[in-house]
Amino acid sequence: MAKEIKKVVLAYSGGLDTSIIIPWLKENYNNCEVIAVSGDVGQGTELDGLEEKAKKTGASKLIVADLKKEFIEDYVYPTVKAGAVYENRYLLGTSFARPIIAKRIAEIALAEGADAICHGCTGKGNDQVRFELAIKAFAPDMEIIAPWRIWSIKSRDEEIDYAEAHNIPLKINRETNYSKDKNLWHLSHEGLDLEDPANEPQYNKPGFLELGVSPEMAPDKPTYITIHFEKGVPTMLDGKELDGVGMVSALNKLGGENGIGLADLVENRLVGMKSRGVYETPGGAILYHAHEVLETICLDKETARMKQYLGIKFADIVYNGQWFTPLREALSAFVDKTQETVTGDVKLKLYKGNIINAGVTSPYTLYDEEVATFDADNVYNQKDSAGFINLFGLPIKVKAKLDQKRNNK
């Protein structure tokens, strides 16, 4: 190992991986200085006591960067506007949090004159790619240390053994050792019984769900909400103006209380394997749904179709850690153009895990009741459809007649 490294900036969460990495770095890199950096993207109480813990395990200091507002408004909202959902289910909660954290860590590493940046991502996961691509974008010459790719530890049980041997306090034990990632947008659960897709998630087990309740435990009375959007961005909830942090926090509470936003899926990781995860995204599920409803009356068919196609690519880009690329910027520019008329109000009914449409209006609506009505109207001549069908069906008719000629020979 490179003994010349004197100062390392560590992406620090205080979880199992990064808790043992600080003493491991000092043992293996000649007692180097370790500066712990935590990006606050809404982990909440997970940040409590983090500075004391980092210093006790050997860090020279802890820097906590408040990234919540930027995270929601510059990373989450552009993804929602794009309608980007990975493999139809995953609302990208971990994926778009990594680039903003890695960007800030790279900036701090350069400012501190660090020799290397270290992260606790495993060699099996997606996060190692997301972190390192972002670091390459802002500190292209910085050395990166990824302990999971070089140390002898092979499992989370062995990590706990290391922590116990070094008197490192942990908030978990071997029985509740789910791998979790929490931010303002979501909470993910992986590992233990969830590694077998045949096992049903224990939603009603005390302590499993943190952002809400299961649909069975939700109230019998529905909750109605109205979200106002301006150019694709949610700005008001039930008539009250909210910034990004306030909006997501409020919708997380309302959605969580009504059992909204649970997703159990087997996804295809970038590194090639399949993995099973359970995600809680109550506010995010509501925002995606509301935005999609509003677009149904504000976008023409061809623009909506193109957005759907590109939304799949946008989701892949976010999932694969390619946020800081020309293609993502170009796709965002396209999305922003489509959102110029996506302004209006969406009313929803939240009930036992369901998001039910309850009305949508927009000053830019393309829905004309006079044209669409089943009653008498003076704007649509139904006789016109005969000529349209003749031309639209001409290729089918021509092929059928030619097939008949060929078959009769």
C-alpha cells in the first residue's frame, strides 16, 4: 500500500463500513491524517453524535456539508421532471444522492490538500461507480482508496468482528444488520432475509419501516391533498408555498402515514448482478404520480412519447452515476423545454398504499371538453374520420390485396 499518503478525506456516514475504515486507514497508511466528511442529504438523527464518534475512532475532524436544498432542487426535481424511473419501480433515491456528496467531498479534498479520497462502497455495488465518476469530474488526478477492494474483510459479520476488536461502538447488531441508506427522499433496506426474493418483507415488524406504515396499518379514512406545479416543479402543497426540502418532508409525512411508496424489487446492478431491495419513498411516489398526471393534460402526444423514451435513458444515466456528463445535461435541457407548460394543480386521494387521482387543472391544458364530448358538438365532423381511416389503413389494405393475388396464382 502507498505509504506516501499523508492526508485522506473519507466519505463518512458513521455506519458500519466507514466506522471501521478510519482505524484501518491509520493502520495501513502510516498513521495518516483522516478528515471525515459527511454530506447531509437528510439523514436526520443518523448525524447525531457523528463528530464525537469520528474523532474517537481516529479522525482529525468531521466536516458536515448541508446539501439538502441543493440535493432536492438540483438533483431530485430534474429527475422527477424527466419522469426517470429505473426498471419501472426504483425512484433512484440512493443514485442521485451520490453525485452531490462526491462532488462536495472532492471540493473539500482539494481545499484541504489531501493526497487521496476514500469511500466505503463495496466492490459488488453501484455506489463505487457513482462516487468515483463524480470524483473524476471534479478532482481527476486524486487517488481513490476503496478498502472493500483491497482489504481482507469479506463480510459484514467480519466488519463487526473488526469493530469489536477495536472498541468501535455500533448502532447495529448481527440480528438487525440490514444494509440501509437514508436521505430526505427515501430509505433502502438490503441484506439478511431480503437476500432471498422468496421471502416477504416484514413490513409490520417493529422497527423495519421508518418513514411510514404498511398499507394494512394505514387509516381507514383517505387523505386528500393538492399539489401545485410551476414548469414541472412542485411549489405549493394545499395552498402553502414550500421549498424543495419542505415539500418532500411534508409529503413524506402524509405519504408515510397512508402506507404510500413501498417498493420491493429485484434490480439489475450496473456491475452485472441482480440484487433485491425494499425501498420506502412516500413523498417521492406522490410527486412522480402527481407530475405524470399533470403532464397528461399539458403535453402533446409526440412530446410525451419522446419523454417516455428518453426517461428510460435518463434513469440509466442517474443509476449508473453519469450525472456530470454532457448527455445528462443535454437531456435535462430537453426536459426543461417540455416543462414550460407543465403548470397547474393536481388533487390526489391517499388511501392505504394507493394514490388515486381526484382532479387536475392547468392554464395550459390541451384537453378540450367541447372536442372530446360524447354529446352534440359543432367542432368535430365525424365524417372526416372515414378518409383518415382509409389513408391510415392503406398499407394494410394494399398488402392484403397483393397477398390475395399471390395466393391465387
